[in-house]
Amino acid sequence: KELWSFIPSSQLPKLQYFRDANSLSNYPSVDASLAFSEVPDPNTAGAYLTVLLGTMGVGGNSLVALDVTDPTATTPAKPKLLWERSGVDMASCANVGLGTPPCTVTMGSGSKVAIGQVTNLAGQTEYRAYVTTALKDKVPCQDQQGVPLGNGSLCGGIQLYSFDLYSGTQKWRFQRVYTSGVNDVPGSLSLADVDQNGAMDYVVLGDVEGNMWLLPAVPDYDKT
């Protein structure tokens, strides 16, 4: 029995192409991984929310978070959309510090997602959403040290975005440009709690060139 359905706003303009066999780039699709987690309700002490996180895969470059705590409720209607975002280059935003639009969208096709608890630099507990993506557009190729090759060739790469789970505010972005033309993200990503205190310390992911990346969950930064 189907309880509910949801179409992300990024897919609505593409529905007109759903039955068009000749349309590939505009085809509506939500075919990437999902993640869910029970997290404290920021508005009600002692209560919890079940948050579902999903991205579009080949369907596009957005990430969506839904409150699915009570999927059969009618008042208020469930599921409840918490936010939908596309990752940006924070340095391009009108207000760099706040990430205020307009900003340049850099997020490519979303691949894998994860939810984790972290401790920020002030010692406060936060909950984060993570998504790995390809590049939105290919860029000049770089070597393993991130230095442009200078040969005029264009390459894809891998990105990782971190968002606040409740608000959708972008926290940081990591980007790695490949040395070849491929633009894809292999496998999954994992969160590691090294000291076993309940807060994630690192994000672990791999790229198509055989590299494994161990990225600190905090502090917040943009690494390109």
C-alpha cells in the first residue's frame, strides 16, 4: 500500500519529457541513494524527528530533506518538506560569510548521501547532511597535487557537500578534479566516529582514480 509520494521541485519542469524517448538530459529521475535518521526535534524538548535525505542521481543536482516522522498523519500533512538545496561555490555568493544568494551552483549529479551528528568548534552538537556529487561542468584537468595540467583538456571530478540537517544551510564543500575526462563518483561515503563518543570525526570517500579521502567533519571550510 502506497502511503505517499513526493516529487522534488527540481524534477517538476522535467515531467513534460517523461514519455519523450529522445530526451535524456531532461529526463525526470530520483535514482540515487537515500538515508534516514532519528534526530532530536529542535522545537520540542524530548521529541524526535525521522528525517529522510535523498538526491537525484542522473536526475539532477539537488538534495532534499523530508520529515517522515509520521507518514500516515493527515494533520499536519506528512511528509513535510524541510528543505531542498543545490550546492554552491560559497565564494561566489553575494554575502560570502552568510552564503546569501545569488550564488554560483557547482553541484553536479548527486550520488550518495549520509546523516551524522558532529560537534562544532564551540562544543555544540549539530546534525549534518552529506552528499557526494560529480562536477556540474568539466573544468581544466589537474594533477594529483591539484595543479592545472595546462594542456587545454577538460576533466570531471568529485565533490562532497555538508549541509545543516535542519535548515539546509551549506557548511562546506570539498572538490577534487581528475586527471582524465571522466565525471563520476564511485561507491559510497562513510562517516567515522574514531573516539566513539557519538559525534562523527571524519568523512571517508573514494574517487575513480583510486584515491581515498579522509576529511574532517569540522571545522567548516571550503576545500577546492
